[in-house]
Amino acid sequence: MFRKLLLSFLLFHSSFLISSAQSPKTYTSAELLLQLKKLNVLGSVLYIAAHPDDEITRLLAYLANEKLYRTGYLSLTRGDGGQNLIGDEQGVDLGLIRTQELLAARRIDGAEQFFSRAFDFGFSKSPEEAMRFWGHDKILSDVVWVIRKFRPDVIITRFPTTGEGGHGHHTASAILAGEAFDAAADPAKFPEQLTQGVTVWQAKRLLWNTFNFGGNNTQREDQFKLECGDYNPILGKSYGEIAAASRSQHKSQGFGVPAQRGSVIEYFKTIKGEAPVSDLMDGVDVSWNRINESHFTAAVNKIMEKFDVQHPERSLSSLTKLYKEAAGINDTYWRTVKQGTINDLVENCSGLFMDATTSTQFAVPGDSLKINLVVNNRLGADILSADAHLNDDYVIFDQLRKNVNSIQNYSMYIKPNTIPTQPYWLQQAMDKGSFNVSDQQQIGKAESDPMSVLFSVLVEGTEFKFRKPIRYKHTDPVKGELYQPVSIIPKLELNYAGDVFLAVNNRPVDVRTHLKLNMPDLTPYAVTKITTAKISNSGNPYVFKSGGANRESYETSTFTFTGVNEDYTEQVRLRASNGSNEYSQYKKTIEYDHIPSIVYFHDATAKLSRVDLKTEGNFVGYIPGAGDKIPEALVQMGYKVVTLKESDITASNLRQFDAIVTGVRAYNTNEWMNNVYDELMLYVKEGGVLLVQYNTSNQIGPVRAKIAPYSFNISRNRITDEEAKVDFLLPDHPALNYPNKITDKDFEGWIQERSIYHAENTDTAYRKILSMKDPGENAQDGSLIIANYGKGRFVYTGLVFFRELPAGVPGAYRLFANLIANNRAKYIK
């Protein structure tokens, strides 16, 4: 029998061991045996660094699966400021991708994942700059919070405090880890945390995981060592193999690596606390004796001795008894951890399958979400009943027969005041260098908790609770069964049909708006485009006449700058109101096969930039690289742009173009670029312009082809200060004069950085146009080099046009127009 109830929406607050986009995880008997072994280990290790992919996955895999410690990785940032090898996402969008890649890595190596509120603002050359941007005390408090909550016996940093890590973020992560090592044990430091369910905590030691890479060897034979290359027969893999699979999840960074087998030694230098001599946990009792519960050791050993790999359900009676005994553990931290592990073992040994799915990915406040609930007692375990709880309502499943799906379908009401699904760190406006999170319990978490169902199951006469995410399930004819997160979306979405609109030479610019109704609504909405007095726009406000679900409306209005005769950029907003509710957001979706679908909401805003701009030439060919938004910017500048693939690059076809531009990392990502080198050089020789945006030249992103008519090397040199003074080395060069006069003002308003991956060791045929330097460093002159070749021109630039043009920076548009200007009579000198 079952009772059908009106189910109310509730967002449960709990942790999930699997991503809400993964198929339900099942465990082999070998993996269950490993979980049982872990019950007898009461030790924990926290690894701290700055970015996703900084961690040594081999070490994490070894600690979690060989030593069986509770193992965590705290990445101070989400990697928002990195480059993207798989698409054009930058900033917050890239941070969302890299968060999911890091979670995918943790599902493989077995560690847990944490983050601080620090924003990755790009490469930094000093820890002082990093901590100034982030807010030193703010991020220190986050590290202290994670330490107090996770309670590691040993803390390990990836980088030293002395700068050998080569990045200001790296060094800052080590400095903050050292400060937090002491502060976490001091009740006078961040005392407000002590009212939030944590206590002070003193780790036994702080170690630095030394390294040998990039010509910098910090390893010494007198340092403490761990052999991390062992083979785990239970898992059927060595830790080098597990680590490779884990690290290869960082696909946006191009970090796929081969599996490693054989001995691998990790080295450690003691920074604080007692130095280890023979074991990482020297001086720490990681048995049940540490909490005076030694009798659990024998009980767990007995369960392991009798564990039947063919019938894991036969261990349920002993596990339920152990679970009840664990309720009496005095140490609240270890009671919670060990009862949680036993709870998982009961679920996995029972063979019980529980699922909560929908046939739609989105739900709207005021509407209902149909949920398919499934329970299957696959092994015929002693399970008398199962309930599914959602808020104060529940359903009761019929008696569970062996390996028979018990299915219930229910409608869950989404309350009208439910806010759209949003990653917790994006729910408030961020500061320049960090996210703002007011709920202390959210800080440190890898992601927001999904909507979920709480299953209550009577196993061997004892009640166990299992929380499962509500997920969208569908079947792809090629990929098979797929699960994705379910998101709450607003009734009305609205946005501008672009991030930046360019008003060239004060010409009026047509701006398109897009509205979408996500559920039936007959109420009319007044739509307003909010600007200052410097911008006038037609059709403001206008009325959106609503109707059926999925009704969409597109409206174009003309924006005109009034009384503005110089460069000017303004953020314009979009709002819609029906008198009782106001809407001002739109849904952004990021989809890649290797991570869950990412849905979040962005304010309906766009940048409107007024720029004085002259162009020479009209037709541009674009060779895509890793992904950027330069083609869209070129179209706004007035160019006709054609995307080129390998077969398009022939001498006869290229002659129609005034300029050819290669996307960022085009020579890293396109293996065929070497095949078209001769055609591109002939194009330049006959009078064309070839502009090559930055490429990398290292083991991660090797240049796969010849690039230029004359030799140069690509270095890792960069200018990270976006406000760095720019000196003109050749002020009369056409690049700075034709068709636009470039001045210091053109380098105002740049974002994140000036340039990356500079040219060096250049042939004498090149002209170096610009010089700039970061504070306290020598000037660099490799950000922009130009060479004449035949009747044409070759340009290589590390200037970050891929950031500046999509950000609407006026001077970047003018300089880029000069670099691709094609008028040999004026340009060639």
C-alpha cells in the first residue's frame, strides 16, 4: 500500500558523495572491503594549494586508498582566471567548469574537495598582491574554518612560502596554510566560528610536499619520503594509474596524462610541528584507541573476516549492530564520521537501489515537478519497508520483493517564493578578488546541495536514512542513459542578445532583447531598459504580452549616445515587471560531455561601448583555436568574418581576405596547422596580413606547427598588472598610428592582465612595438612583434585581446584594427 500526498518543495542541506549528474554509483565487493578496512583508521590529511590541478593526485589517491586516511584537498580558488582549452568560457564561467572537473577528479582518487572564497584573478607575481586582492583575513578565516571542520592530523602544502612555486597564488596558499595551522588552534582567532558547530583544532604537523620540475629541484634526500607508486590489488590499479585518470579530468586545461606504473617517491619538508621520522602520522594514534573505543577494532575485523564477496548482504546484521554501538561514541566528530561510513556500507552491502528522477531538467516556482521514485531490493536483503520523505510529506512503498522495482510517481509543488537554483558563491555580488558568502555553513563546500529525497529504510530492524538527489534522467541514442541536475528557473527570463554592443563613431546601435516565459501566464509585463541620461533608447519601456509556456519574444531597439564625444562604456540593465513581481535574470547553461550540465543565473545586463574607430580592410578570415569571442567582436567593429577550416586554407581562397587572424592557442590545438604553413606564408608574401594570437610552448600545450616567416620563441613571460604603464618603442610605427592614433589612453580600462606568452629570441626582421613591466621587474618587449614579409605583414601578439574585446575596452578595439589594417602603401616601412 502507499499513501499519495501533495509534496512540497524543499532544498535539503546535506553532502553528496557523487555528483548529481552521474549515474547512480554502485560498488563492487572489493570496494566494499576497502570501505570496511577504512573503518579501523581514524586519521585525516588536508592538502592545500591555490588552484584546481595544483594537487598531486597520486599522493591523494595513496593517502585515501592505501593509508585509508580521510583525505581532503583545499583549493583556495576555483581556477576562474586560467585559460580554457575546450571553449570560450572565461572568469566565473570557467571557474564553474573547473569546479566540476575537480569534483570528477576526487570521485576517482577518493579525496574530498573544499574551496575558499578566493577568486582566481589571473596570474600573480607576488603573494602580497594575491592576498591584497582576496582580502587576507577573509581567506585566512576560510582556511581556518576548513581546518576546524575537517580536523586534519597532518596538513600538507603543495608550495613553499619562499616563491619557488612561481605564482603569487601558489606562495600565498602556503603562507595562509602556515598562518591557519596556528590560528585554527587559537580560540581568539575567528571566535565567531566557534558558535557554528566547530571547535579549535591543532594539527600535529605542517609539511611542504617538495618538487622537482621546471628546472627547480627542491627535493633533498634528508627529507621525509613516502612511496606512492604501490599497486592496490583490491582496486586493480596502482596509485599512478588512479592519479592519471584523476588528473586527466582537468580537460579545460589540457592536462590529460599517461598512466604511471612503478615506484614514485614523494618528498616532504617539515614546516611546523613535529617532524615525521618513520611514518606520516608519527605521534598520532590513528586506531580506535585515540578515542578510547578500542573494542571497535575487533568488531570491524570480525566483519571483514566473515565478509562474503558473493553475498555482501550477509554482513548487514553485524553492520547494523555496529551502527547502533557507534551511536554511543563520545567524540562527536568521529561518531559522525564513522556512523556515516557505516551508513554507506549498509546501503552498498544491501544492494539497495534508490532513485528520484524527473523527465524535465527545469522546474518553475508555482508549478509542479513530477518525480519518479524507485526502490529495488536487488539482493533480497532483510528490508521490511521504505519511505520517501520530502519536507513533511512521505510515501510508503509496498513490501520490497527481491530485485523488483517498486515505483511511485508523485507531483512536487514548487512554492512561488522559491529562488532560482544558483551556486552558493554566486548568490551575492562578489568583490573584486573574492566571492561573498554570508552563510558560514556553506563556506568551504565544493558546490551547492541539490534538491533531494530522504529515503528511510528499515534494514535488519534498524532504521537507516539515505539521501538521494532529484535528477533529470533521459536516454541519448548514442550516449545511453544520462543523468543531469534539476534546476529551479524563474517564470520569466530576459536578457540582451549579446554581452557587448559597440557604438562605432557615435552611430546608433541596434540592441536586441530576448524574453522567455517558462510557464503559462496571461499577465502583461512592462519591460524596461535601464540606462543613464547619456544613452537614449527607442521603445522604452515596452509591453511583453505573455501567454503559454515557452513563449518567446525578441525586440530590437536603437540605443544612441547623447552628448558623448569620447570613449565611453556603460552597463545597461534590463528589467520586467507585472506589478507584483520583478524579473531581471537569464539562465546560462554550460555543457560538456565530461562534466554535469551547469546552469546558473546572470543579471540581465550588457555593456554599451562608444568608441572612435577607423578600419582598413573589410574581409577577415578566422582560424579557431581553443575558443574565444574575437569573431563576434570583429563583426561589431564592422568586419565581415569567415571561419576557416583546414580545407579552406588554399592560396587561391585566402587571396580574398584582407587579414587572417588565428584564435588563441590555434597552433596548440590544431594539429593540421603545419599542413597549411606554406599557404599562409604565401598569403602574407602576396600582401596579406596574418595576426597570430598567443600560443603556449610547454609540455602541456606544445606548438604543433611552424608559425612565422622568421624565427622566434614563445616564452612564459607575461605582464600581470592590467594597469602597467605601456611605453611605445617605435612611436612612429604604423601599428600605433594607422588608421587609429594609439595613445596612453588606449591602455586604460584593461582587465585582469596586459599580456601573456611573450615572444623572445626574435629574428632581426621583427619590430618590437611595446614595452611594459610589472612592479619591481625589468621591462619586457615581447608582447607585440611585427615583421614585413614580401608584400604583407606578420604579427604575433601576447596582448590579451581575447579578454579585452569581449569586455568592451575601446582602446583594444582601435589597436586590434591597426594590427589587421591592410593598406601596404601606408603600412609597410
